[in-house]
Amino acid sequence: MIRRTIFTGTAQRVIRALYRLNRWATANEIARWADNMSWNTAKSILLRFYRKKIVSTKIINGRRHWMIRRF
């Protein structure tokens, strides 16, 4: 049986922002693209996605950047 993932509204906003950006971006920038969401909320969603292996992370110039993984 295939398990379907259902995302919350805020998680969907983060996913849309990641697809729109289509590059490495900070949590603050992703939050702005996700309809001016709080950066703290965006960061917690990104960490949850990282644990589920939905996003990749990379440190650029001492700051953590995120990008959606290609499946």
C-alpha cells in the first residue's frame, strides 16, 4: 500500500515558494516568497522536510540555504 502524504496549508506555501525560487535560498527568503510567512515557521517546516528528505541543505557564506530535491 502506498502511503500518501498530506501537507498542511503552511507546508504547501513553503513547497510552492521552493518551486518558484528553483535555486538555493535562505529560510528568510523562502518565508518572504511564501506569502510573507514568519521565518521561524518556514524554518521549522524546512527542518521537518529535511528529516523526511524532501529538501537539501547547503551552507553558503556561513548561512544555511535550502533547495527542494528532485525526485
